[in-house]
Amino acid sequence: MAKVIMVQGTMSNAGKSVMAAGLCRIFHQDGYRVAPFKSQNMALNSFITKEGLEMGRAQVMQAEAAGVEPEVAMNPILLKPTNDIGSQVIVNGEVLGTMNARDYFKMKQSLIPDILKAYHHLEEKYDIIVIEGAGSPAEINLKQDDIVNMGMAKLVDAPVLLVGDIDRGGVFAQLYGTVELLEPEEKARIRGLIINKFRGDKTILDPGVEMLEKLTGIPVVGVAPYLKVSLEDEDSLSERLDGDQQVGQIDIAVIRVPRISNFTDFNVFEGVEGVTVRYVKEARELGHPDLIILPGTKNTMRDLLWMRQNGLEAQILKAQKAGTAIFGVCGGYQMLGMEISDPDGVEEGGVIRGMGLLDTTTVFEAEKARTRVSGVILPVKAEADGLAGALSGCALEGYEIHMGQTTLGSGAQPFTEITDSITGVTKQEGAWQGNVCGSYVHGIFDSEAVVNAVVRALAEAKGITEEMTLSMDFAAFKEQQYDILADGLRRHLDMKKIYEIMGVER
């Protein structure tokens, strides 16, 4: 059976996901078949597997680091928050329903068989499983019915590495306090402590490390540096969303709606020299970008009202009239239309006016569209300018995850023609109208041809004559980043001790 190691953290964003990815890469480099696992993930960044099942992107990133195909068994439960107290609950890649937190906590123990079935499926296929926890194991109000931290470790008898974030300060209190709040049998599962995101002279830290080991009786198995690697972020705590970047030659503004999802769609633009991607949440921050992107969202209607109330919608409409290109993905595409209706109460219920930039109407339905697709951006008339003209004929691949169906009126043109990789059905989707484009396809920008066409169109509109293109193969770039991560961790983690903790002889 597979050997196992679990990565838990003292808090959210302590670096669990990246640490787990780094371990996956190290074990993969060392010749093992490795799988990531997270029993329950709460995130709005999700992915569709080749079987058409939905899972969290953090485990997809970790699977890439491990050199294996992502599968839904790596993340059997995904919670996608729809508001402050409720989430859509996805089990084994399919929607179970939308529940408030109290109702979910009452029933989550009943999901343990699904968790164990997924884990044992991986256990039969792989040599090592790297489990990621969630939040902190010392959240004493949640421990009783835990299925993702020490509860998960107990289910599969996993040894635990506890990660603390020194960049936020107070790392010794984080680690010591977490250990002291655990029950004796839980404390015994922690076999190593890791101080993460360290910058500076480690010798200054050494006295604290020695005292921490003495106080807890647990060895510190590494002081990992603050590694500058470009990896996909899991959720809204991402530093990418801070919005304080300096503007480059080409300025892309992504509207940071409260329930933003799949913002990883836009990471690829960071590989184009001279292009800046800014995340904007206030009207005063918008400025005069070359492209405004409305991203995916878990609550289209509520986030549209948020933009309407804080003045961003008015700013976007003004920018569009002045000629700024607008692109909507998934929920952002829905917002750009004339009307959104929700007869079955999938989101908020009722009908809401859209932004009116595309002649489309959207009706929410209870059944979620969930598939992988490939196709082409439809050709437009030769005299068409702007994004639609520049993108004409570009091949694309990606996936759809949405609850609504959108219908085009006579004023808009279909944007793409795509084939469902599961059913084989080909259809036209999306819309473009003047300088406004929208599509349901997540990952549409992952194509080098699409990215370069977008950047060239924006550069030409601005009178920039120098060639600006994606400076690398994006897939190869990600592989390089995983190797940089693994190399950095190898130098600063006691891998011999970690293998010993797992019971693996090297």
C-alpha cells in the first residue's frame, strides 16, 4: 500500500498547497508514483477532469507537479462559497446541493465513506500520497467533526508535517500554540515542524528553533525560504489579487468581484514582458486600462449588484464607450448581457438587468454545465477590428463550469465553435459585439496563439510597434517552476528525515 505524508498548517495561506506541491515534485523526481489528496477543499478556483467531473485547482496543480493526470479522487469534496454562510457542495465531482454552514457541518461525517473510497482508490495506484489539510488543526470549535485535518490523519494513520508562516510574523507562537491546543494523540501525529517563507540569515533564527524543539518535543525538519515561483494560487488570499502592481506598457484590469472564481485563467499574461495584470475592486483603482476582464464568479447576480453599487459598472461602461476592449469569462460573460433571470432560485432568484454590452440573455438552471472542450474562435469579417478580429481563427482548449444558459439576440455574433470532449457535440457559444467579447470557456487564454493575438491587438490600438508576445511555452514554464520549487525545498528541508517519517528507506 502507498506510503503517506500529510501537510497541515497553522493557518490559511501558511503555504500548505505549495509545500504539498513541492513534496509531490521531489518524490516524482526521486522515481515514485505520487498522488496529491485533499479530502475537503473550500475554493472557487476549480477544474474539470477529462471525465467531466469538478475538483479544486490546488490538487490539479499538485498533480501536475507529480507528473500525473488530475482525477477527482484527489479532491472528493469541494465547497464553493456562494455567500458568507453557504456553499455549493460538490462530492466526487458532482453537485450534491447548496447548503448553509450549519447544515453542512451536521452531515459532513456521512461523507467519510466517499473520502475513504477516493483515498483507497489512489492508494492502489500510487507509491506515495501527499495529503493537504485545510486551515488549522487547532480550530477548536470545528475539531469534533473534522474530516480534513487531524480527523483525516486518523482515518488513514498519516504522519503530519506542520507548517508555519514566518512572513506574517509570530511563527513560534503559531507552531507552539497549534501543538499545545491539540489532544495528546493528535500531537503525537505531528512528526515534524516547518518554518515557511523565511527571508534573511538563518543563524539568527537558530536559537528560536532550538527552543521550539525543546518546548514541543518535535523536530524542526526545515526552514523553507520565501521562494519566488509562479504557481497557481488556490483562493482569494492570493498575493496576485493585491492590486498594487505598477502599470506596464499594456495594462489589463481584472475586476476583483467578491466571489471571484478561476482567476488562474489570467496568469498566462504575466509571461508577456511589458504586460501588467491588475486586480481592481474599487472604481478609483480602474484608471485607463487597455483591456478590462470580468472574471468568473460563484454568484453572478450578487457580484453584478456589487459593481453597480460601488461605481465600477459605470466606469466600465464609460471605458467601453471610449473604445476600451472588454472581455467576460463565464459569470463575467453573463453580466455583459441584457438580462439575467433566475426562475428556480439557483442564485438570488428573480430577474436583474445586465450591463447591456452584449445582446444576450441568460437564464439560470439547476443543472450545472461541466465539460472539457476544444475548438476555434469563429472568423469575422475582414474589416472587423479589435479583439474579435485579432482572435479570428485562433484554436482554443478549456472547460466549462456554469449554471446558466445564454441566448444570443440579433445584435451579437457567436464567438467560438467548440466540441464537447465527452459527448462529441459541436456548438457555437459566447458572443462578440464591437469591442466586447464573452465566453463560457475557462482556459481560453492558455493558448499561446490567443494570448499573442490579444496582446498584439492591444499594442496596435495603443500605437506600440515593438513585438510583444508570450515569452515562453506556458506548459514548459509551469514545469520549470515546479522544478525550481522542488530544488529550493530540497536545499532547506531534511528530506532524509521526511522519508524516515513516512517509513520509506532511501
